[in-house]
Amino acid sequence: MDLLYKAQTRFLFHAHIKIKISAFYSDDIFDELFAVLENIDKKYNSYQAGSYFDLINKHSGIFVDVDDETIRILDKVIELSNFFDGRYDITIMPLIRLWGFYKDVQRTIPASHEIERVKPLVNYQNIEIEQNKVRIAKNQEIITASFIKAYAVDRLVEKMIQMGISDAIINAGGSTIRAITNELHPTWSVIVRNSEDDEHLFSLDISNQCYSTSSQVKTFVDINGHRYGHILNPKTGFPSEVKQVGIISDDCMIGDILSTALFNETKEGFIKKMNLLSANYHVGGFMIDRDSEIVYTQGFLNP
């Protein structure tokens, strides 16, 4: 049986987000669905003026009133930051700025003393939570880019399921793809490509799951003809040299965080961390390391 669909694409979180649902629904439903994403963008995106995370950043060193959802987000982020022993850290924004990601002038590789000066500001353990108040250390800055778009997709999926939508796919900038499936359409197929040469790597069939991927190809700074990616190692202060990570998970926010955090692991560390994570999360994935060698978790391609 041929299934008919309709789709709309809108630009949010600095990405094109496409929602594809059954053609049975009226076009008006897209306004309601995208409104979920727009609300998360407005309230919790650190890039949005007036969001809770923007206010936390602008008032560094002072407690800021936030809502329950901000606390839930931070609790999950801190839990995973603890697991990765600080190799994933949302207070990394001062290092990102140091590397010139928000400069229009000629960029240079930061000197060792500059990196060492900034590194103390990168410490998620300085995030203090007291009831519905949050404080970061003076001159710290949180960046939500590693999870907020995926978090918004999770909230959107909750809304769609409440509305009775049981067959759909959401593609958020290609880095977060979430399938909603039913008995008539049990899987959606995702084509995975090598981020460096766009060559086809493999296809994945996902069912009520999320595929998250990170690479250094699209977001980088060019310094003297060399590209330095935006995913930095908080421990060294330098960009990771891993080339690509892909994660399948039940939760898009978890998958997005893992696809960033695991950039700072070796192939062996990737497998070890994923095995440990599997005790608490239903996850699998792959890594392409600095030498273009690829490694998969057990059963990833043949679940």
C-alpha cells in the first residue's frame, strides 16, 4: 500500500527543520507543530535574547530565576557531563570565542597562555542550582547548541503522539532525525554519508528512534589554510580531530549530547563509553576517527 505524505520546512535553531506527516492532516496542523519548536527556541536557546540561558549568561556570578524545565534540562546535562568527566561541558563558550568562531577579523591559533587563561572558565561544576535559581561563575558562558534543537524535537514528538500522529519523520538540519512509526509503516530509512566526501556509508532503518550525528565539516574556522572544527576538547582547549560520530537513541537530546561528547574519545574510548552508557540508555553508534578509520558498537548495523 502506498502511503501519502505532506511536509513543511521552516528555519529554526540555525537549521532547516522539516516535518513530514500523513497527507490526511490539514496544512493548519503545521503551525501547531512548529509552535512547539518556536517556544523551546524562545525560552531555552542560549542564542536567543531573553531566553533563560541568555539571562543566566548575561548575569554570570548572580543567581537568576528560571523555570522547572530549565532545571530539568540542566540536571540531565550535568549528569552526562559527570559521566564524561568534563570532556563534555556546556560552559565551553569562552574557548569557542577564543578560537574566533564569532569574529570577522583574521583569526590566529590561540597561544598556549591564552588557552590556559580561558580554560578555568570552562567548568560545568560551577553551575549552581538552588530550587528555581541558577548561577554560573563570573565571566562563564553556557552554550546550548549541542542539545537544544534535539531537545525541542523530543518535545515535538511528545506533542505529536498526544495528537495521535503515529507515522511521521522530523529532519532537523540533518543532524537530528526522529522517526515516528506504526504497524503500517514500521520503519523509516536514513541514508548515512561520510561528512568529508559525501560518500554513502550505509543505510539505517529506525523505528520510533532518533539518529543524531556530529561532524566538523560544516562549522569551522579557517586559520592559515587549515580548518579547525567547532567541537573543542574542554581538557586541552583544542578542536577534536575526530571526523564523525553517529548515534541511534530513543531520546534525541541524549543522542545529540553523545554525538558531541564522544568526539573527544579514541576509538577504544568510544566503544568503552558506549558499552557503559548502554546500561542506562538504549543507544548504538559509530565513529570515524582522525585517521578515517570507522568503528561500530556491537549490533549497530545488524540489530
